Amino acid sequence: MATNGSSATVAQRLQKELMDLMLSPNPGLTAFPSDSNLLHWTATIEGPADTPYASLTFKLTFEFASTYPYTAPTVLFKTPIFHPNVDFSGRICLDILKEKWSAVYNVGSVLLSLQSLLGEPNNSSPLNGQAAELWDNDPEEFKRLVLARHKTPEELDAEAL
């Protein structure tokens, strides 16, 4: 159970991270609280150039526990994505969001890691076996399925209504 002291500490940390993201933005990455609750954020990642995800934008959510930054945020892809390390519910298999999490990581470093993962999946630990197989053996079919599954942020917003 969180005490007011730890809640304030989490809020201070998240406010600092938000300020850092605003003052030193990374190209193709955004993140901000999704409402007045600092523990729920919305983020976007633009697919890296020279990958099947180039020119695509992906929406994600971050949920922070009262124990952040000592526990990793829960990060989900909200945009449907065809990727070896993301399942169809948007859950992500990335070591820094699991057993390799450290309090030195922040929203910005998680987003950079996820953007990198788009171009360099870990096919030895896939959540989506079909995607891993196609990434290695049939890049054209992989790209076709990436494009077939993707929705723009506008399409996602329209579905939410």
C-alpha cells in the first residue's frame, strides 16, 4: 500500500521525466500524461527508417505503480502491431520491462529501446512465433502483415468512440 510520501516521490519523478522529455525531445518519440492522473501516460513511437515499420506511428500506454521507478511501468501497444516480440494484446517481451528493469531507466529510455526493438527484434524469445519466422524467412510477407495490421492514430481514436 502506498503512502503519501511514496506517491509524492513517484509524482516528482514523473514530473521530472515529463520535463526532460519536453526539453530534450527525441525524434519520433512522444510521451505525456493521458489525463490529470500522472500514473497513466500515452506515448507514440514512429517506426525507424529502413525497417518494415518506417513511416508508421504506434500509440502505447504506460501505467506506473506506486513503487515506480523501482518497478517497471506496464507498457502496452495500443496500435495493433505485427512484431515478433509483441502479442496481439499489445503486451511486449523486452527484458528492461521485466527482469532487467532498473531505476536508472525512464520513459525516454524505454521508448528508445522500443523504437530500437522495432528494427531489431529478439527472435530467440518471440511472443509471436509467426512474426519471428517471417522476419527471418519472408520479409515481403512480414511487411505485408505489418501494413495489414497497422491502424493510424486517427483510426484508433475513431474506434474508441
